[in-house]
Amino acid sequence: MPEKIDYDAKIPNNVDLASDRRLQRALEGWQPKFMNWWGEMGPTLQTQGVYLRTAVSVGREGWAHFDHVNVPDYRWGIFLAERDPDRRIAFGEHKGEPVWQQVPGEYRAELQRLIVIQGDTEPASVEQQKLLGLTAPSLYDLRNLFQVNVEEGRHLWAMVYLLHAYFGREGRDEAESLLLRNSGSPDAPRILGAFNEETADWLAFYMFTYFTDRDGKYQLGTLKESSFDPLSRTCEFMLKEEAHHMFVGTTGVDRVVQRSADLIVEHDTDDIAPHGGIPLEIIQKYMNFHYTVSLDLFGSETSTNAANYYTSGLKGRWMETRRKDDHQLTDSAAVLERPRADGTWETEELQAILLLNLDLRGEYIADCQTGVNRWNKILSDHGIDFRFALPHPGFNRDVGINSGHHVTPDGTIVDEPTWQAGKRKWLPTTEDLTFVRSLMHPVYERGKIASWVAPPRQGINGKPFDYEYVYLT
């Protein structure tokens, strides 16, 4: 399979689309529908050019090119990582067999469902972030927003290609539906709850790209292990792009915490709201909300669906090939902590294969903690005693074994009145949201930045912070 991407084609690709005229025509028929969706549901702010990276190769080195691009003219396309002709199935009942280049008939419905759910998340986040450009804190941040948006659009293309290429009429119908559902729509919402939440301010955007895009990393990581090779190769390339989205979140929260810490020291007070900063308590509340909403994306702790996906070879574990076990889990056990009606916790030993969602969630939680450690180091370097913390995994949950219980951030199970009394301390209130949004004034002047966030340590692709990343109309 060619590594280079054909940018002369109507739809840029490295899958030799021109050799399949029927598939090419079908995707070229979907393309204007995508552009209509982008025009209606994509970024509201009009620009003349954004300094974007565009994939030019799927190899390990030199895969991206940077230049100013008029966003509606961005060349969305279909890019799969290089094929390994010797790749074998790494887990489940088909372990050791050659990976599949076509969809096995017995797994067709399950594979299609996995691809549709992944595909549904990609346009959803673009819809959630539609208005953010109107309040960007700097041209650097505005550029990062557009970069995230165009790559989410390309990730949609990645899943649509698989649906069109491998799932016939049903796949084409599902590809159409990906543009008909909309984030937060009362009639046709997105499939997963986190993707129907509002992203109405930039602190929420940083938290979303840190926590929710990080969930995306782990979901893509499990699909990269898939025995269906085209899905595996698609997700492998998507993970290259996903890394930037998480970088935006990590460094975005870094910069908010940095600015708040600077203001606390400068004014010798924790009450930095009058000085145009975001209080640490509000940052913690945003963290609590976005983290727990993202935990819901992992599904129920016990899951026969996840077990069946694993046994069938459709979806593996994070870093499956590095695991030191039999990769079949028929005799392995794992422990689940669950809440009891009397307000205490109990542990239960279950088959490990039934707890694959919990296994993946554990990898995610450990990864999330690295960001919290970064943000706490900023506070400690400023001599500030406050420390951020991830809440207990049972806190504020709508999915799984904790959804019917009230669990505080420290893991205490409480009754309804206690929960209602403490909720204002733990989750963003209407007043908190209103305050943060009151700070969201656009700063479009080169080298300038809003009062509530620090500038980045370095710019994009070696450019300085005061580079003209976006040409505005």
C-alpha cells in the first residue's frame, strides 16, 4: 500500500480510491453533504486563512505540512497507516490467525456498530465547539481550535470510508445518519452522553480536549488492536492526530492554572475573580465534571458486549501485545469495587474478561493523573497550598454500577439530601459558569492574550507566539 497521500484526487487518499470507481463515486456523493454539514454545524467564526497542519504521509517521519489554509478549502481525506503483511490476530479465539482484510459475516453487525459509535463522536465535538472561535483568548488558541476541528472532520471521513467500503448499503445509510444526528438535539442527539454536553467556554474546551479526547485515545487504542485490519490501520493513523488534541487540553489547563497562580501571588489572595482570573476552586469543579462525564464513556464496569468483542477479536485491550498473559482471559480473574445499599463498599472477584471496560478505564485514570500532577507542580512552584485531585470514580456517574448512588469526590456514599447540599461545592454552579463566560472576550490582536490565561511557552511548528496564526476577515 502506498505511503504517500494523493492530493491530486478529488478526495485525498492513500487507499488507491481511483481503482474502485463505484466506491469513489459513492464517497464523492457523500462529500457535498459533508461540506453542507460543515457549513451549517462547523465553526461560526469566518476566517481568511488558518495556519494548519495537513497530513502528507502516513510514515513515522515528516508526515505533516504546515501552511495557511482557508478552512472550507481544507483537503479532508482518507488515510490509513501502512499495512503489515505479516500481522496476525493478537487475542481472542482467533489468536494467531492472519488478520482480516474483509469483514467476517458473523461479526458484521458488531463491527459496524463499533465504527458507527466511533464515527458519531467525531462530528459531535465540532458541533459542541461551534461558537468557541467567537471568544478565542488569542490567535494561537484560535488556530488550535481550528486544527482540532478539521482533524475531527477528517476522523469522520475515516469512519465513513470504512462504512462505505466494507458495509454495503447499510454502511452508506449509517454514513448519512452521522450527518443527521447533532450534538444536543432534542430529536436526534449524538449517541454518547458526553457529546451532547455544551462546550460554551474555553476552560470547558481545554477540559474537553484533556479528558474527553483522552478517552478517545484509549477507545482508538483498543480498536487499533482489532483483527479487522483496515479498522486497525485507520485508528493507528488517527492516534497521530489525536495526540495534538490532548496537547491542546494539557497545555491549555496548564496555562489557566499558571495565570491563576500568578494572580494569587501578585495580589496575595485566593479571590482572584476581581482581578480577571479563574479561582482554583472553579477549575477543580470543571475538572470534576469533565472527568466524570468522560468516565461514563467507558460504559458499564461489567460488560458481556466488551467480552464478546474481545473473544471475537474485534476490539482488544490497551497495548494488547505488551500484556504478559494468554490474551484469551478464559481463566483470569479481576476485582471490582461496588457500592452497597448500606453505604459501604464491597469487592467482588469476577472473570477478567467481564471487566475489560474497567481495565481500560484504569489505564485512562492513571494517564489523567499525570496532568493533575503537572498542575499541582505549578501551584507548588508558586508556594500555593491548594492541590487539585481527581474525584473518586463513583462520583457523579450516570453509567455503570455507581449510577444509582450518590458518591462524594472522596468516595463516601451519602444520601440524597447530603448530595444536594454538597453538589454546589463539587460541580460548576450556574454562577460559576456565568462568571467564566463573563471572562470570554475575544483577543484577536497578534501577540496579545486574555487576562485569565497565560501565553504558551512556545508557538506552533517553531513559530513565535506573536505569529499571525489566523487571518481574520
